[in-house]
Amino acid sequence: MKFFTEVFYDTKLGVIEFHFERAGNPSTTGYDVAVIRSTSKTYNVTMIELNGRWRMIDTSQLPNWLIEFEDLLSDSIKAHLTRTAVAN
């Protein structure tokens, strides 16, 4: 599946939506992730696989709270890929 969404609740930040879109065809070369924290603020980040983990690239313009989600987002991508592999 090319798209998927994860929603997390953080006790300090509230509800945060992460919308993942596969980048690159026919194989997955990365994921473009749109991050929605409120109706007025969004962020975009690209994640690529490095040494078995999905990592954010170019974090220079991202807030620290978002960078701290990197491992959780990596786990989300790996779980998504496992689910879609089983479904096929």
C-alpha cells in the first residue's frame, strides 16, 4: 500500500497525525511524511532506510519534538511493510 496514517497522542503535545506516502517506484526508496500537529501547523519530512532503520533526512528545519519521534516512525514504517507483505 502506498499510503498509510498513524495517529499518536503525546501528553505534552496532544494528538499528532503522521501521513506516510511511499516515495519511489517500483521499489520503496523512502517515505514522505506529512506531520499535522494542529489545524494551523504542519511539517514535512522524508525518511529513508539506513542500516535496517528508517531515518529522517534533513532535520535542520524540524523542531526537536518531531525529531524525537524518529524511532517511533521507523517502527511504524516497518510494521506497515510487514502488514502489507503478509496481505500479499
